[in-house]
Amino acid sequence: MALSISLSVLLLIVVFMLVNKAGLKAAHAIICVLLGFYLASSSVAPTIDDLTTNVADMIGGVKI
């Protein structure tokens, strides 16, 4: 059975864990979020989207 989870939710969980367990400061996490918003509206956004889609497809195609 395959479990599908949104990449946004997964990244949110990772950032939450880093803030709580690895000592990432909340201000640093906020800066990372703002960087994500600015990247999403930039001209490099389609390239990042293609890259993440290709990596997800590659991981999804791995047979264990």
C-alpha cells in the first residue's frame, strides 16, 4: 500500500523537528520560509519544480 503525503507537509514536519530537536532557531525557520516564497515567485521556480518532480519520480520508481 502506497502512502501519499504532500511535500509541503513533509517539509513542514522536517522544519518543526529541526526547531525542536536540532536547535534550529524559529527566526532561521521563518527566513527559510520567506526564501521559499520569494523563490516561488521568481523565474527559477519552474526549474525547481521540474527538479523536485524528477527526483520524486526517480524515488517512486525504485523497486525494493
